[in-house]
Amino acid sequence: MATFARPENALKRAEELINVGQKQEALETLHSFITSRRYRAWTKTHEKIMFKYVELCVDMRRGRHAKDGLIQYRGICQQVNITSLEEVIKHFMQLATEKAELARNQAQALEEALDVEDLEADKRPEDLLLSYVSGEKGKDRSDRELVTPWFKFLWETYRSVLEILRNNSRLEALYAMTAHRAFQFCKQYKRTTEFRRLCEMIRNHLANLNKYRDQRDRPDLTLPESLQLYLDTRFEQLKVATELELWQEAFRSIEDIFGLMCMVKKTPKSSLMVVYYSKLSEIFWMSSNHLYHAYAWLKLFSLQKSFNKNLNHKDLQMIASSAVLAALSVPLYDRSYGASHLELGNEKERNFRVANLIAFDVESKPENREVLSRSSLLLDLVAKGVMNCVTQEVKDLYHILEHEFHPLHLALQVQPLLTKISKVGGKLASASSVPEVHLSQYVPSLEKLAALRLLQRISKVYQTMTIDNLSKIIPFFDFPMVEKISVDAVKNNFLSMKVNYSKGAIFFGNKSLESEGLQDHLSTLAESLSKSRVMIYPTGKGIPKLGESLSDLVEVVEKEHKRLLARKSIIEKRKEEQERQLLEMEREEEAKKLKIQKITEEAEQKRLAIEFEQMKNQRIRREIEERELEEAQALLQEAEKRGKKKGKKPVLEGEKLTKQSLMELAVSEQLREKQEMEKRLQKHGKTMDYLERAKREEAAPLIEATFQKRLEDEKVHHELEQQREVELSRQRHAGDLEEKRRLSRILENKNIFQERLLNCRKAERDRLRQEREETISNIIQSRKEEREAKRKFIYFLRTEEERQKRLREEEDARKLEEMERRKKEEAERKAKLDEIAEKQRQRERELEEKERQRREEILGRSAVAVLPKTDLSSAHPVETPPTAVPAAAAAAPTPGPAKFVPSFRRAPAEVGQALPPATDKWSSGSRTEPPAGDRWRDDRRPAASGGSRTWQSTREEIRR
């Protein structure tokens, strides 16, 4: 950190750095100067330095540096010149505001500038590309690049200044001004988030101000000037919150104002209270809290009528009309019906808070507060003369809705009045805090009120009404809206009605227990149940039989017996319960007795302890008195001895002396001795003063003579020393010249030696540098080789892994392909086998059909022609069927053993050699045996051999 002899040097150094473009170094220089403990005394130069410092901070957007510097400067000028800090802060905020406005104007100028190359094109390609990529417009990008950083810096400036000024009683006006400017900043640029943070920060400042009351420069809120500044700040906060439509923050601002007034126990001025109730009415209207909204309007009317001397009759009439219509807009029923205890408790606490805000009694007591309700509000309106100031339409509407009216003519009476009221409104000239009044905002609530009043009166007059008639007499709403209003009223126990859409009617009922429908509801229920029982179980005609009567009697006896047993058990249980209660009561009594006995014992112990303590105190007191008496006797004896020495007698007698009197005597004696000692010391001091003065008067001439003599001696000594120094200087100069002449002869040798030494050292340096370069090159080469080897090894490993992976993938692919090929071959083989089997089955069926026909022919022929035995042998060759030849041929021996072949495996080519099934011998339906039994076996044997050949041929085909 650079140090400067004077503050002007620091300022000059910073200006030099700024001129050469080194603003960062200039800022650091000024920052180190401000934070240094060496320059803590305020001067006018400090103020110039701070001006330059904040200018640099604003140019470079260094908010933290500015805050740190202002805090340090506050410590410098706090007790000397606090006005200087105020000027610096004002300059700082002015610069930040100008920069933000300049950036905003530049952004607008960039947006409005004609910066296109083709006047026929709508947009530049760059703009189109940026719009598609970022989704932002040109203005959004310019704001983000130019305006946003400066607005952030301006907001940070306001925050920093408020933090610096928050607990300084001398800068309260500047604190209030900064808060107002921050509010206007949030209002102008619609910064709702920053506004919430600003309100919370100001709220925390006030809380810390009340928490830490021992600060030296803490503002005193009991002073009228300080209180007015804080109130103005809160009311400005309230106005901005309502303009930004931050209703929750506006309500918190109302609570801040009320809490501030509760701290100082003082009510604000009427002009501020008008603003207070005006904003409070807006907040309650936006939150749909019509009751509190109406109370706020009533308070506003009272204040305007009492304190606003410039209020004309028309404006007063408008305010009164708003108050009455707001009161009429309050719902007729309480919505807390059926709520839980927790909700009721929260509602009660909330109502108490809001009632305090409306009444604005800073010293209100909970037991003395009045309950806010619609009925009490209407009574207040009449009692305070508000009804005398309203317009005639509002008076008529109030009379119709709150007093007697005909339910069928309500719409005809209310609708014209609402039409006139909706057209009334406008600006108020003489009520500055209430700029506008619009009565049309109350029309929907008044229409709902008229509908509820109409439903309430109809429910008392009619029991049933059609939906169409109800829709006609309530022209404000359609029936779904009327139904919604009715459901809400029934839910809150205001009406009792039912809607039957199937009949198209509405049924009204009285909900009170004294009504005609509920007076005899139990008897009506009993009659209805009796009629229902008769309808379900009708009684039989004629006299019942004796058996049925006896069976009913047995059931009645059993029921009565069970009832008596149940009653007995209930009585026993009640007895047990009573005995248990008696036992519990006895236990409780015993416990009470034990408790009382314990309390009595403890009281006795306490009494004994107190008595013992009293006796102990009395004994200690007696011992103290005896000791004091002994000390008094000792002091008396000492006083007598001292009096005998001085020749004085004690004034008090020994029997009447006490320690206190002796102490007073001793103190007076000591005081007297002290006074005598002081007198002696003063006399002795005066004597010593005289002696010392006499000594100095005598010694003064001697001292002067000695001083003059010494001056002369020192002058002579100085001249001698000066001459000696001159002589020595001449001798040294002559010796130096001689030495120079002597050494000048070896100057050339010295230069030669120096050059040779430098050459040797240079050669040595070159050799070492070459060796170092060679060593470095060798190291680099070796590391290159190592890296190359490592790279080759890694490449080899990677290549090997890829090759292995490729081989594995090829092997897997080959296996998969082989598996697919096998599956395909298996499917083809299976299909071929199925085809061959199907052909084989077809051939077998054809063969079986031929064999069956042949057998039928044989069996039929044998049944018709009954021949002798001799003729049979002679006729046999002639009657041999055509199939005999193939059968004989098939009977010939075949090579290889015979094999069993299933029917579906046999080849279709050998149809004539297939063996028919065994069941074919019964296919003809005849029980006659063939003529020759051996022949039947011969016929089967060739078929078996034929089947063997078929199987072999099938296998050959499959192999092929």
C-alpha cells in the first residue's frame, strides 16, 4: 500500500492514473488511502477524494468498493462534519441514477435507430438467427446488455446507502430521501421483487433500532421531526405498494404504520390518517373483506367531515354514499358457521388485529374493544349522520333492502336504483387523499344482497315455488347463479330450501325448532312408521286362529324375558359403575386427606425452620451487641488515655456511651486533627516558598555569569576544532592525489586482467549452457522415446483388444448363422417329412379302399356260390382275383430281415403291396369266415414284406 505525506498527493496520483487510462489502479490507490488509519483527521481534501472515489466506483460499477469507502468516510467525518458525508452520498446516488437513465436512453435509441442495409427486407438475417436461437427480441437483448447492469448497480446503490444511514440520527432526512427514491425506482420500472426486499429491509432497520437502544447516534422516535420522517417513509411505501397492486405488502405496510404508532404511543395527523384509511379500504376491497372495507370507509368519512375544511357538499355526498353502499355490500351471514375450534380461534385473533388497525387505538385494551359486525356498522352509520349526507337513490336502496318490502316487487324497485347508482362516480376535487370514487363497484354485491333478501322473505311467505317463477322475480341473475347463491346461504345456515329438478320446484322450510313443521315431528314420524308397517305387513281378515295367537304370545313372552334380562344386566352394570365411582371418590378423598396432611406437615416444618432461624438471628444480634459494647468500652478507654495526654477530659460519661457515639467522637477528633495538620502544612509550605524565592534571587546573577563564561569557552573551542578539521581535510586530499598517481601506472594491467577474467568466465558460462542444453535435449529425447513406446504399447493393446473383440463377434456371428442354418434345414426337413408322410397316408388310404373292395367281392362271391369241394379246386384258378398275382409276387423272399414300419411312414409308390388294417375283415358287416383260412394269413404276409421295402425307400428319399 502506497503512503502519501499529504492527502493532496493521493488525489494527484489518482488523477494521473486516470489520465493514462488506469482507472483500476486509481481506485485502489484512493481505496487504500481512505481505509488507512494514518489519515483519519478530516480535511476538505478528504471530501474531494471521496467525490473522485465515488465517480470511479460508478464508472466501473464497483458497488462493494463504494459501500466500503462510504463506511470508512462516515467514521472520519461523523463527529467533525457530517454534512460532507451527506453531500458525498447525494453525489453518489445522482451519478448512479444518471448512468442508469443514460443506459436506458441508449437502449431506446438503438432500438429506434435505422440500422438496416436492405430497406425492402423486414429483418436482418442476424436478427432472425438470434431470434430463433435465443428466443429474444432485439429490445430484450439490448436491455439485458446495456440497461440491466446499470439498473442492478443503481439498486445496489440504494441498498448500500440505506445500510450506511440506518442508525444515524443526524442523517435521518437523507435516509428518508433515499427510501423515497428507491420506492420511486421500484414504481417507475415495476420492480415488485425489489420492492418487497426494500420493505423488508426498512422493516428490519426499525426492528434493530428498537432492539439495540444503547447505540450512540441512534435516532429518537419520540422527537416529532424523526417520527414525521419515519411516518412519511411508511406512507410512501403504502402508496407505492397499492399502485404496484402488491396488496399483501400494502397490508404489511399498514401494520408497520400501526406498530410505529404503538411504539411512540401517538396518533398521526389527520391528513396522514386519511391516506391510511383510503389505502386500507382498497386493500380490504381487493381481499373481498366487505365488512372491514365498510368500516374503513366510515372512518374515512368521519375524518374528512371533521378535518377537511375545503370539502364541498358533492364530495361529502359521494364519500357518504360509498360508505353506505360498502356497508350494504357486507354479507348477511357469517361464514364461520360449522368451522373448527382452531379455525375459529385463528379467525378471532385475525379479527382482533384488523379491528385494532381500523380503530387505530394505540392504547386499546382487549376487554374494551367493540365487536365489528354488519348490524353495529349500520347502527353507526345512522348514529353518526351518514345517512343524512347520501344521495336519494342510496337512501331509497337502503330503505328497501333493510326494511319492509314486497318480495314480488323487489326487482322492479331495486333495478332502476342500481342503474342510477352505477352511473355515479368520478374524481373528487376537494379530497386529495381520495382521488376517485366509483359506486358501480358495489352493484354486483348489492344485486347478490337483493337476491338473498328476496330468498329470505320468500322462504317465510311461501313453502313451494316453481323455478320459472323464481327466475322471473330475480332478474339480476340466471337460475344457476341463484342456485349457487342459495347453496352458499344454506351452507352457512342462513336459508333452508331444496331444489327438485324433476318437479321443477323449490321447497322452502323453516329451520327453527318452534316452527310448525318441527313442533310435532316425533308424532308425525311415529304415524308415518305405523302406516309403513301396515303397508308392508298387512293384517289378515277375520278372527285369527288360537294357534297363531299362542305363537305370537310365546314370541312376546320370550322378547319380554330377554328385555328383562337385558334390563337386569344394565342395572347390574350401573351398580358396578356406581360402586366403582364410590371407590374412586373414596380414593380421591383419601388422596386429598394425604395431600392436606402433607401440606400441614410441610407448613409445620417451615414454621419450625422460621422459628429456629429467628432464634439464631436473635442470638447473633445479641452477640453483635455485646461485641459492639466491648469495642465501645475499648474506644472509651483509648479516648480517656488520649485526653489525659493532652490534658483534656472526655465529654461523655462512660455509662451513656455507645459504639455509634464513640465513632462519631473519634471521627470528629480525627477531622479536627486533620484540619490542624493542614494548617501547619500550609504554614510550613509558605515558609519553604519564601526560602526558595530568596535562594533563587541570590543565585540568578551567579548563574548568568557562569553562562556567559561558558559561551566564550565554547566559542574558542569551536574555532580550534574548525581549524583542525580544515587541516585534516587538506592532508587527506593530498594523500588521495598521491595514491591516484601511484595507482594510475597499473591501470592498463588491471584492464587486461579484467578482460581476460571476463573471457574465461564467459567461456565457462557458454560451456555450462551448452552442457545444460545437451542434457535438456537428452532428457526431452528420452521422454519422447518413452512416450512413443508407451503410445505404441497402448496402441498395440488397443489393437489386440479390438482384434479379439472382432474375432469374438465373428465367432458369435458364425455360431448364430450356423444355428440359423440348422434351424432352417431342420424346418425344411420337417416340412419334407410332413409332406412325405401326408403322401404316404394318402396312398395307404387308397390301398385300404382297394383292399376293402376286393374283400367285399371275395366275401360276396363265396356267400352266393356254394360249390362242392372238387369244383372248388378246379374253379380256383379261374376265379382267382387280379390281385393274386401281385400277392404271389410279394410272397417271394426278400433280402434282409423284415422290419415293422408304421402306416404313416410307408412309401406311397407301393400301393398294391400295402397291408390293410386288421379291422377291415369286419368291414363287410358279415360274420362269414373266408373260404380258406390259410389264404388270409398269406394275404397279410406279403403286405408286411411290402411295408419293409417302403420304409427303406423312404429312408433313401430322406437321405437324398
